[in-house]
Amino acid sequence: QITLKESGPTLVKPTQTLTLTCTFSGFSLSTSGVSVGWIRQPPGKALEWLALIYWDDDKGYSPSLRSRLTVTKDTSKNQVVLTMTNMDPVDTATYYCAHSPSYGDYFDYWGQGALVSVSS
Amino acid sequence: SYVLTQPPSVSVAPGKTARISCGGDNIGSKSVYWYQQKPGQAPVLVIYYNSDRPSGIPERFSGSNSGNTATLTIARVGAGDEADYYCHVWESGSEHRGVFGGGTKLTVL
């Protein structure tokens, strides 16, 4: 059974760096083809694809946020970490991590999401 | 970057068929994925590779993709289908990234 769960601060101040951790079980991020992605959703708005990390440590980032995002993995801990620098109130959103079984194509299992608010 | 266009809302009477479109340049050449999201919940995959259904998704959900439009079709719509639906594609090229559509609110009248 695959599960994922996001953890991190619920409130960050403008200009601070956000660090979110996705802790997962039921699969290995060292299995060929497997990846974990990050997606966010501002309140009342659409999903936005952010980043993805593959089993082989290859990575992909949203072009509009590339300069602010970093995604890393710790296979031994079954964790993926997303960092986003220079947070702004417009970054207030629910942040999801999700499992992809097939080279990042689609997400078949999602975490419950973590609401992050950006405010001074 | 690649843009996916969905109608903001679709309304359908109970028992009827709902069709939700997702437009994109030559989207027929890509694989399209669809997610259902109910209020306060994480998205759920309902269609992958244009028309495949994950286990546990009713046969009432189907998908198609051709030309510049992909379509999610929900037959015999019930109140439990009321939700937001998002299309998603993988943007091929030198970089790895995905794109979501703007979402469609399905209302069951």
C-alpha cells in the first residue's frame, strides 16, 4: 500500500525559505521509472505542477519557478524534500507530493496535502 | 510553455452524460491524464494514458484524445460525481515537466 505525507511549517514569513518533506511508504525511490512530484494549489484555484525527482536523481522543475525550487531525495529515509526560496504571499497554497510509477507521466497516489500560508 | 484549456464549469442533469474538454496544441500527440478532486480532498487519478482507468474507477469514466482536444466523459452522472476535474499532460522535450489544465467544476443539477 503506497502512502505519502507532507510535513513542514504551516506559516512562513515573506522572503523566507520553505522546506517541505514528503515521507512515503509502500515503494522505493530507487526502483527504475519511479518518481515523486510536488504540486501546489492556492486556495480556490487550480493545481500547479512544481517539480519532480526520479529514481536516478534526475529532476524537473516548473520553468516559472525553477530559480526558486530545489528537490532532493533521501532514499534510505524514504523522503523527498522540496525547498522554495524567497516566499511571497502569492505562494500561499496547499502543497502536495505524489507518486508516479512511470517516468513522471502521471500521479497515481497523492499525499493529503499541507497548507502553507505566507504572511508577516 | 504548453497550455491546457478547460471550461471553468460544466453542468449536467443526474443520469445524463457529462463531457469535459481539455484543449491544447496537438494534444492528440500526447498522453493525457485526468484527476477528480472533491472539496477538501487530494486529487484522485481517474484516467491515464488517455483512456485507461485505474482499478476502482467505475467504467462510467472514459477518456479520448485526438487533434487539439482531449475529453473526459462521465456516463450516468450522479451526485457523487460533482467535483473539480483536471487534465494533465507531460510536456516532452529536453526538460522534464508536467502541466495541468485550469480545472472544470462539474455540477450535477
